[in-house]
Amino acid sequence: MKKKLFNALFFFIISVFVEGKRTNFVLLMADDLGWGQTGYYDHAILRTPNLNAMASNGLRFDRFYAGGPVCSPTRATILTGRTHDRTGVYDHGYALRKQERTLPQALREKGYATGHFGKWHLNGLRGPGVPILFKYPNGPSDFGFQKWLSVSNYFDLNPLMSREGKIEEFLGDSSEIIVKESLRFIENQVKADLPFLAVIWYGTPHSPWMALKKDEKHFQSLNSNSKAHYSELRAMDRSIGTLRSGLRKMKVEKETLLWFCSDNGGLPKIEPSTTGILRDFKGSLYEGGLRVPAVVEWPEKINDPRITSYPAGAVDIFPTIAEIADLPEKSMLYPIDGESLMPLFGEALKERSKPLVFSSRGRMAVIDNQWKLISQPLGDRRKLEMFDLSLDPSESNDLFRPNHSRAKELRSHLLAARKSISDSVKGLDYAEKKVMDQPPRIFWTEVPQYKKYFSDWKNRPEYKKRLRNEK
């Protein structure tokens, strides 16, 4: 027995020596940040010096797409590499099925330490974010996260959070809090010489908006909501600077892939506009609802900083990391809708071979390089629109004609995707060939385990409105 253990340890040490340092992964995601809300797009009032620095040192995507037009679907897409309807996360607040195979599970099996910090929103609970109870199903632990400091949904100043089931109260800006906590996690892994995955999902700039006074003073000319909204983003950008500085101090910045994006398009009724020249906002399948800011910084491999118009999305994150970390094919559940972007990190590619597919609320969209087809319910029929995004990013000129050659190709892709997604919805991708029981999509005020906290929480600003009529 001792000889077997010695041999196993010997070969493990040899393999680590041969492979060298493994790549670390940090996934950052804003909550409701619009495509137009970055300093590198010369925003009228918002400066994002730290995000700009990331972009100047890495690969900036000008055509990066969320997994869906609202938040929970994109979170499911990132963790699985699959269009969200396949996973049971049809809309915000649906639970991710435990039958799915996730990125943290795969990396954990490969020897990575895994941590989640911030918004979760994949366990079926709706309403303002509350600390996740340890035994409540479909939490971070169920999908491969060893360490987590998480809340069920959006969160703001001075939040209550759950550290693997233990409720803790924090003071300060929510973005800065979770970055500080993630750096502690990262430092522990660096000291232990372990590769890591840190998933940092901000609550910013989701409503309600609660900002620090020192940030609000920079936006005094705006109405109250817009002022607090942009102030939150200023703090979030500052936290990105703290994160990048922390990685440098630990001397792991070169072998750490840092990936930033947003979970869906920007919000309406915020001034200046959140989506720039793009049409519509969060919730829509037009570009303003799907296209989001994205930057990848990875000094070890991306040593030629540049901007790309290659169409990519949240659905590509898992396949890309799978190739980098050399994960086995069984790590992902098929069909996989994304593709690895590794080739793009080394050269300027133009044509995507695999169309991006979106399925949300009975609507569908297909993006095949510059072409986009949208199919939406219209009474008992479907409304079809087609746009050439290379000439018309604002989607103001509908080119759809039934006999148009591009329209025929895109409709073929769409119909095939609809059939495939329908099979996934039925559970045919799983070994059981059916969908197992899921937690209900409910407000946390309906969960008996939370009722004991109501009296303590009723005067907190984030819960006051929700608990007003609760006993």
C-alpha cells in the first residue's frame, strides 16, 4: 500500500514539474452593465481607468454577447457552455439543474481550488439578494464551488452575505467587498501552490442603487437614480484595479486569465444612455439587450493587445477554459453551444464557424458573423427580422425576405437549434432521459427557513419593501 502511495505521489510531482504552472482563472461579471458604459468607448461621463487598463493590456471584444437578455440565464450559460434554456434556467430566478455539468466541477476534478463571490441567482429564489442558506438546494456547493461568499440575487451597500451558510454583515461598497474576499481566497491558493478559479459576480449596477458619497460627488449633475447608478460603476471599476494590483503583488498576474463581461444589456431610463448606438435594453433580443462589454487579460498568452470584432459570447467561456486547462471531453454536457476562443488569443480571426444561438421567452435569435435573424411571437404567427450588423449595428434596417439566401440559411440554423433545445428541455441530454425535481421559482419570503430572520431584516433598506406586508 505504501509503495502504491509513493508511486502515485512521485508521478503527480513529475507531472506538475513537466507541465509547469497551470493557468488560473478569474471570471468577473457586472450586473446590468450596458455595452456603451465603459471609458474605452468614450462615455460622456463615466471613466473606467482600470477596465481601460485591462483592455489596453489584453483582448477587447467589441461584439461579445451575454448568454441571454437577463441575468440568471447568462450565469447558467457561463457555468455550462450551453444555451440557457437547455439547463432549465428559462428566465431570471430559475434554478440550474443539478444534472448539468459545470465549469467549477470540471476544474475541481483537475485539482483546482474553486470559489464564488457575490450574486448567485441560480437556486430558484427571487427578490433582493439574501444570504444563501447552506442546506437550501442548488447553491454554489452543489455545482463545484468549495469556498463561497454569496447572496441569492442583487446586493448593495453594507450587504448581508453567506460564507458557506454562515451569515455575515459587511460594511462598504459591495463590489469592493467581494473583490477583497476573493483576493483572500486567491492568496490562500497561491501560498498552497494550487491553481484556482475565482468567480466574482457583482451586484452592480442592478437597481436599487446605493452608492458611497465619495463616488456620488462626481455625478452631481444627474438625476438621483442615474447618479447612484454611475457611482456604483465607479466603485466597481476601482475594485477591478484592486484585483489587478493584488494579482501583481502575488506575482501570479502573468499566468492568470482575467475575463470581464456583463450578464445582459443595459437599463432604460438611465442618463446618459447605457447601450450607446445599440437598439433596446435588458430583456430584449436586439443588440442592446444581448451585446455587452468584454475584455480578456492574460499576459502569458495575449501579449499583442488588440481589439476584435469577432462575434463571441458567454457561451464560449467554458469551452475556452476547457481547452486551456486540458479538461477531458466528458467534463461538458453535450450539446455544447459555445466554442473555444483559444485560437483568437493568438491571431486575428474574422469568421466564426459556429453561429451563436439565443432562446428566451419563446423568442429566438441566430447570429452568424455579420448576419442576425430574430424570431418573435406575433399572435399565432412569428415575426422574422434580419439585419446586417456590419452595416447596421443599430438594427434599423430589416432585410428579411423569405427568399433571401441568407434568410434561408439562418432559418435553417434556427429551426435545427429549436429542435435541439426542445430535446434538452425534455431532459434528453441527461443519462436519466428526463428532468429531475427542481427547486421552485419563488420569492425567498415564501421559504419557511427564512421567516426567522424577518424581524431582524425588516428595517434594512434592501429588504424593507419586500417585508412590509410579511408577518
